[in-house]
Amino acid sequence: MFNAKHLMRLLLAAAVTFEAQAAVDGAPDPNKLLEQSDMARGGGLKGVQLSSSVTEIRDGRPGSELKLEIQAAATDSLISFTEPPRVRGNRMLMQGRNLWFASPEVRKPVAISPRQRMLGEASNGDIATTNYSRDYDAALVGEGTVDGHPVWVLDLKAKATSVTYDRIRYYIDKEAALGIKAEYFAVSGNVLKTARIEYDNHVRHNGQTVRFVSKMEIADALEPSKRTVLKYWDVKVNDISSSTLSLANLTRN
């Protein structure tokens, strides 16, 4: 005869065993780990401003390059193009998951996709500060090593179709809690691009000096010689006014 109380005891025992095993393994909460790692790429900070360059590499040789100034706070980012002269004055504004473009020749902001290619292997959404914890659900799927660093391996699935990638395999350094490698997937399940990320910048946050992204190298998964290098410098944690990150301000000089 079916014994509901006995079944309940078995389920409770299994749950306790599972929780105990997780504690022994020291496995972190993947979403909290993701949120922590985002801060080193600008996500969740009260305000940050920095300079950036985006350089296309083909067969080891640098090609086209953009230079940008970035201001960000919470989930919003303003990207101002400074070089070359032909793009100077162009701007992109990310508000949550919405992305807008404006230029001196365009009177009204134009909605664009984060997935649209900006230069080389870099998409529009790669340039803005990272808020993976907002845009993706995280699952811890394993452990491993990257360049000798023990890592947690997270599988990130998009919460909405408006984000830059449908799925990301993210490798987070166990000791530093920094994302040091990423694999970006298409809807088909194929890997589109891979990225390596470095953190040689430092900023003051909540009274502590913390590492901040300095370089991100994105490569085509099928043709690794096609690479795009993003560099970041002159990073400052500052309050950014809401008006600076407003759509109404986007077309103002």
C-alpha cells in the first residue's frame, strides 16, 4: 500500500543529502557568482567611466580601429565615438536591454540590435558594460582549468531575445571570481565566437581596491585568425547623472 509519510521521509532525506553534498563540494550559487563577476566589467556599479579601443585583427595584423568613451551606471551605458574622425560624435545608449544609436546627421535616435556587428567580431552589445546577471539565467555545469586557473563553468541562457547572445558558456576563476573565458552560442547550438578576458585595471569600490577589465579578445570560432581586441583604460568609479544616460540627451551636442 502507498505510504505517503514514508515517501515524504525519503524525499526529505534525499534533499538533506543533496544539500550536504553541495556544502562539501563548496559549489557556489551560480547567479550570485555571476553577479559578483559582473562588477569587474562594470555591471551593477553605481557609476563608472572609461576609455576604450576596438581593433580588428586579421592574420595577426591590426586593421580598422575605433576609440570610445564609455559612461555607465547600473543597467545603462552611454558610448561616445571619438576616433576616427568620420565617426566622431556618434553615440550609442543602452537602457536596460534597449539600444539606441544617434549621430550628428540623425535628428532622432534609432533603435538598433545588440547583436548587430560593430567592428570585426565585436557586436554592439559587447561594447557596453556587462550585466550578465540581469540578462541570463545561470547554471553551474562543471569545473575545469583555463590557462592553469581553476574555474567554475557556468551555462548562461538568455532571459529575453533582445540580449546579445542566446547562450554563453562562461568560465569564472574560482579564486578571483572573474570571468576569464567565454564561448558564445547561436540558436542552432553552434559556437559563434570565443573570448578571453584580462583584468589589469583597478578601481576603488566600497572602500576596497578591486580588479577591473583591461582587455577582451574575441575570436571567430571557425576562423580564429579573425580577432577583435577591446582594450580599456583610465577607469574611474564616479556618479553618473541620470540625465547623461537619458534618451532625451542622446542627440544633444
